[in-house]
Amino acid sequence: MTTEKMASDIRKEQIVEAALHILSDNEVKKLKITEIAGHLGLAPSALYRHFKNRDAILSAILEHIRGKLYRNLENVRQTKANAIDRLQELLIRHGRLISRNQGIPRIVFSDELWGQEKIKRQRMYRIVSGYLTELEDIIREGQEKGEIRQDIDAGAVAGMFFGIVQPAALLWHMSEGQFDIEDHFTRAWPIFLRLLTGE
Amino acid sequence: MTTEKMASDIRKEQIVEAALHILSDNEVKKLKITEIAGHLGLAPSALYRHFKNRDAILSAILEHIRGKLYRNLENVRQTKANAIDRLQELLIRHGRLISRNQGIPRIVFSDELWGQEKIKRQRMYRIVSGYLTELEDIIREGQEKGEIRQDIDAGAVAGMFFGIVQPAALLWHMSEGQFDIEDHFTRAWPIFLRLLTGE
DNA sequence: AATTAATGTGAAAACATATTCACATAAGGA
DNA sequence: TCCTTATGTGAATATGTTTTCACATTAATT
């Protein structure tokens, strides 16, 4: 009983991972049931044993990504003590996450996900704005401890941090890896740092 | 002879504008020939008198947007003398442009455009990176004149400027206008300014 | 070993959209 | 006015993808 449910969950996970893998090289529009099934050596119809429809698969992918992002955040909170280190570590991890898995920015910023239905768009918005709030908390905490200058708007700073990551992800995609994301982060970090500490 | 060609150009323009209008409320995937034609009171097949296919329409939209962006840049160069004012004005104009026309960020950041064919993606990348280069020039010019501190990387700063605009556009979309883009810019600007001048 | 539930299959149906084509009409130039 | 060309139409046609369904197989449970 538990085993079956487990097995089914594994299949679900496999489907999500196959989909994410396909998204590394293809746009969301090209994420076809047939292709996902093909990757797993299944017939297209088999996927309908695990998901109601294509949409449900997209939702599951979203959930999968949300998990990764938040786990990252949690890890950083635990391994690094002060705000500056946390932010830097987060930037590094983001760089890695995106480099390793192009599908993530592709789906997070895809208008197919946040463009269509209100429900999905709202969920998407909640994930992103929730993430921003977490960043804001880290920054505010740092301000309280005196690690970060107090005369700047924590929300705006969180936005700017996000602004280092997102355009980089986009340019990296567009340029097909030509744009050096790690280098961009390396150059952007000292500037951002100066902003945080005020020299 | 000239008149006919003119008339045809007007139709083309109308088609592009109708498409852009549809994109204000819909994702790129939903930009259907039938809908565009409907907006103009035409039969779908009529569009094929003006464009080879759907792709050609998307390309024309891209060109249209590129024109707007660069005209903006040109205007700012002419109306404002120093780098700081130019950047601030650019930010304001961006806010307006995006607020007025949701279709623009939607298409610029759509993976249907930069995800599919190499040619289109490359064109897209050239537009964006060309724009970044222009920003960089403005910044470098300001550095030479001593308006902007010289110990920061102009490219990275241009990236950060872009990073104020892009995520804001995204969040604004996702939140369906709930996210206050003008306010975001207002709060982000002083921080960015401090970065440029070093207090 | 028999039963049941889960999982998978192939073919067909449903759906959605782009595109073509033969024909119609209108407008401008000779 | 006649001729030519641009523009538009409606009805196919082409294309591509999701989803359903009756039936098969496998694995777990009794």
C-alpha cells in the first residue's frame, strides 16, 4: 500500500525530472507529452496514469523548483552566520543552480506559466515574492546586527539582488552560454557589497 | 506605386500594433493569426498578403520594439546632458513604456522568441546586449566627466540598471499590476544613485 | 494460485491552429 | 473605360499535439 504509493511518487518524480531536462534545451511550448514519455521509454498515454493533464505536470515542475529554491535558502541560513556571507553564498548557489539547469529560469520566467491562468500566475507570484521577502528578512537582520548600513530600503535592496540574478539568467540563455554568468556575478558582487556596507 | 507600398506598410503596421495589443493581455503562445485578424476585422488568410507567416509577424513586432527602445535612448541622449540625469530619465521612460504596454516585456522575455530558432534568438540577444552596451557608454562617459565614480565596472553597473527594470517588469506582470512598478523605481533609484556617485 | 489494483499500450478521437488556394472585389494607372 | 495589381474571402488542407479508451501486463496481497 505504502509501497505502491511510493512507486507512483517515484514515477511522478521521474516525469518531472525528464520534463525539466527537456526544458534545458527547449522552450516551454516544446515541452510535449510525447517527448517526456519518450525520455522515459513510455507511451504518451502512460503519463495520464500519473497526472491529470499537461497542466498538472507543469504545476508539479513548479513545485519541484520551489522546493529547490527554498531548500537553498534554508541551507544558507544554517551554514552562514552573517547577512553578507549569506547573500554572497546565495548568489554563488544561484549561479550554479542556473548553470546546471537551464530549465529552471526558463520555466520560472515563462509566460506560459504565469501568463495563462490566474491560479498558476498567482502561485508563481507567491513563490517569487515569497523568495523576495526571505531575502528582505536576511537583509533586515543584517541591518539590525549592524552588518549592513541601515539607511537603505531593505525591500529595494532585495529587489536589486534579484536583479543581479534574473537578467543574468536571461542573457545566459539568449547567448546560449556565451554570456559568462559566473563572471557576471563575480563582477557584480563587489559593487553590491559596497552598496550594502557603504564602503 | 509609392502609394500602394505605403498603404501596405500601414496595414503591416496595423497588424503589428494589433498583435502587440493582444499581447498586453495574453501570452505569446496565444497570439493567434485568427485573433489578430479579428482585431482588424479581417479574415485570417488576409494576413498572408502582408506577412509570409506567423513568424514574420513576430519578427516585425521585435523590430517595432527595437525601434521604440532605441528611439528612447536617442531622445534621452539629446534632452539630458549628464549621465546621472540620462539614467534617471531612462528609468522613468522605461517605467512608462512597460506600464503602458505590457506586451513589450512579455515578448522581449518570451522564450518562444529566443527559445526556438537560433536566428531569432541571436537577433534578440543582439538587441538586448546592444542596449546594454549603450547604457555602458552612458556610464563610461559619465565616469570620464567625473559625474560617476571611476572605480566601478561600467558593464556591471549597466547590468544592475537592467536589473532594476527587468525583474520589476516581471513582477508587475505576475501580480497583474498589483506590484507598483513606479514605486519600485522610486525606491531603487536613490540606492542606485548612491552606487554611482559613492555618496 | 487467484484476485485485485496499478501501470502501461496502441489506436483513435478531439482539439487547435497555421497555411494554401481558387475565386472575388476594389483601386489606380494607361 | 479597360487592364493590372493589390487586397481580401471562405473553404479546404496540413500539421501538430493532447487526451481518451478498451485492452494488456505486471506486481502486490490474500
